[in-house]
Amino acid sequence: MQNLQRIQRQPVDSGIKIQMEATAMQKLWLWTDMAKGEVSCLGLVDEVVNADSKRITALVVADFFLVKQNCSYDETDMDIADVARLITELESKGVDSRKLRCWAHSHGGMQVFWSGQDETCIAGLANGEWLLSLVVNKRRDAIMRLDQYHPSHMYLADVVWETKFPLVDGLAESCMSEFKSKVQEAAFVPRNRDYGPASLRDAKERGALTMDELNDELDWLGLDRDELEPF
């Protein structure tokens, strides 16, 4: 049987930090799981600006809003009238609707990629400045895209981003205290600096990895078995 390797993506550093509030991310995962096929939503994005340089240093997706939409296995079509309703509602609450600069949608059980329909939707949401787009699936795969429209249209199809978890006062200290009291670590010196073949062989010899798990790790790391010493 052919051994299908997982292709390693290499997201691009956009030069600014892109984050997603944990609660917003959880809402998206819940809607993704609830939908039989695709589903989409719009997100409010906060800009973090450096006080001295006045440059944007981070984009933080603060919240997602679900609007009326027609969805199928491979399509999601948001109701324009309900999008307008959301904009009006936000403005009535004192929220700048121009911060609706993230479009997120699920591909259901399919892979994450930018389809022709996605490209059309992103073009329709163009605002003259910038837009974040996120596509996820039920397996928790996700890719983020950043479009810049000024002075010309350029985009990065797969940018580095992270989930932003709220800070809990005293949590780090509490975890450190519990870790020290319950975890005993043996002294060890890594055989090599990176997580590579030597450490994988050690793990297999200790019984920490089965052969199937070892093969999965080699696939994920993109290592060629022919270049490795026999296990």
C-alpha cells in the first residue's frame, strides 16, 4: 500500500503578529462542528499600534458574528441584508463596523485551501485597506490569509497566526509550584539539538513509539528513510 505523507505547510511571517481571541476561536469551532457542510461568519479585528512609530504591530480577531446564510456541502452564501443588519447593530452599540475585517468559514470535512468561490468572496469583501480570511475544517486544520489592497492588491495565502489565551492572575506561579512538587525529571543531554532521527530511534528503542507511530513522525518531519541509519 502506498504510504501517503502529510505535506508540511510553511506559513509565512507577515511581519506583524496575528492573533485570535480564544473565545472567538471556540465559537468558530462550535459552529464548524454544528454545520453539516460549510458555514461562515464575520470577525471584528482590533489593530495594535506602536505608540512611537504609529505602525500596526498586531491584528487581533476579538469576536465572530454569525449572519443568516444558505449553506451546502461545499458552499456558504451570506445574506447581504443580514450583513447590513449586523453593521447597523454594531454601530448602534458604539462599535466601529469598519473593524469587521475577518471572514472565516469552514470547509466541513474537506481539506483547507482557497477555492475559486473563496477567491470570489474575498474579492467581494475588499475594503481598500486589508482583510483577514480564515478557512478551517472539522479536523481542526486551519489556514489564515492576509490581503492588502493599498497601494496595490497583494496577499499572503498562508500566514503565521496563533490563538490568544486570556491571562489568568497567578496561574503561571501556581503551575510552577505544582510542577516542582509533582514532576521529577532525570538529567539528560540531547544527542542532537533538533528533534530528529537519533531521538526518534531512542524513543522506539524505549518502546515509546511503535513502528507505525515512528513512520508517522518521519512523514510529518519530512525525513527520507533512505538517508537514515537502519533502526
